[in-house]
Amino acid sequence: MPLPAYNNDGDLPPGVHVAGLSDVLERFGHGSAQRCAVAERLTRVYQLAVSTGHLARFVMFGSFVTAKSDPNDIDIVLLMEDTFDLATVTGEAAIVFQHMEADAHFGASVFWTRRSAAVGGEQAMVEYWQVRREGGRRGIVEIISEGT
């Protein structure tokens, strides 16, 4: 499913836009050296989240999914299955679920919760991340499995 064009502000139109990782990288992962570096970070965090076997939803927001040529980092929300047990996650994958450590190690601002703990329900929690700091809404992107 193709991602929509940017609006006049350089954002995706409001909504949760769905795409596979390859489509996300094709759209947002090239241009400046910084954009390419952030795309590599995104790929690594996605791989590690998937490796847990308990990833339910992977959502991105922030400057990486805008027209900004040099995004600072990648902003991610992970919804994990209720069966996810952080105590069983080891190595680099465990860093993904520690907000400060993920920021330092990956250059990724990662927020996560289990599906049943999503405030207001899963979809409401995902849609919340469309709200801009200065008000208004922007589009965000949910990465889905390439086979979906």
C-alpha cells in the first residue's frame, strides 16, 4: 500500500498509514547521510523487536516520517503481545525496551506497552501519537510484516 504524499507542512496527512519495512525504507531511508543513518537504526530496532516473537504493532512518528532532510532520530511505539515477558529478552534486544538506553544505543526514542495495557485501548493509543507538540495532527506510519 503506497504511502501518501506530504502535505504543505512536510508531514504525512493525518492517519495511521500502513506499509512494509521495504516501502518505509524506500520512501524515507535515503537522501542525506543522516536520513540513511536513521534508516539503519530503524531497521535494527525493527529486527530486534520482531526477534522477541511477541511484537503486535510497530508504529513510527516524528521527523523521520516527514520531509525534513536531517531527522534527529527515530520515534517508535511498540505494542507487544500480552504474553511478552521482558525478563526473557536478552542481549541487544533487551536494550530496545529500556527507553534511555535505546536512545543512547540506537538513537531511537522507544515507547512500549503490552496490548492489554494500552491506555484507552490499542487503537486510541496508536492514534494518540499523531498529535503534534504544538497542536494539530500529522500522519504516522505502522510497519507491518511484508507478507501481510
